[in-house]
Amino acid sequence: MPITSVTGDPLQTTAQILAFGHNARGRTELGMIETRLMQTYPPAFAMYQRACRAGRIRAGDIWIWRESKPQLMFMAVRESSVGATRLRYVQAVAIRLAREYPLLGIKSLAIAPLANRYEWGEIRQVLTMWLEKSRLDVTIYEP
């Protein structure tokens, strides 16, 4: 299924799941989207942090909070809150989504920007390469 690219506020998505980049340590991030989500869904961030501290989340993993609409997907694309988004972690997440979205019950996915404008081109290519051939309805929000 083709990937749709849009601009605008990812928090206004009508997709089943809103995916956004986070770190594998569960530490607070200061991005605009993360801050708004943390204020709106503090239990999701607390549970994610608990899973990270217990060692259940590693860079390249995903974690889904299903108690909200849209559901929230934490994509661990950084080792720490001060680290850069790594292509290998984005690729690991994209591969898992492409392979396992039916098992995870995912029908539609909106992906918030995972990096700044300078890094976005390469990250977008990785996401497109792995997700465009799947039947998953994917919307990517451009930075």
C-alpha cells in the first residue's frame, strides 16, 4: 500500500496508532510532540519508563500503549534522550512493523517526525523501503 506523506499536527491523526521516536532508557524527551503526549497521557510514559528500567525495551524495539485513542507506539530509535536517532534502530523498527503488523493488530499507522530536517531524508528512505510494500495503511508526517 502506498505511503501517504502529510504535514501538520500528528496529534490530530485519525490513524489507529500514532508512532513517535523515543529513547530506550525511558527518559523524558523535550520535543514538542513528546511533551504534549506526556502531558496528555502520563500513564503511558510511566509504563514505558518502567518497561525500559526493567530491561524489556532495547533500541530498535517498539512498545504500544493501547489505552488511548489513538494508541501510542513508542519507537526506541535512540539509546538515550541526548543521543541521535540511529538509522539501524529505525530500520529494526520498520522491519518489525512490516513483518508483524497483522500479529500486532495494526490496521493504520501515523508516524510523527523521527528526526530533524537534516536527518529526515535518510530516515524517510528507510521507512519507505520497508513499509511501502506492506498492506499497512501508513501516514508519515514530514518535519
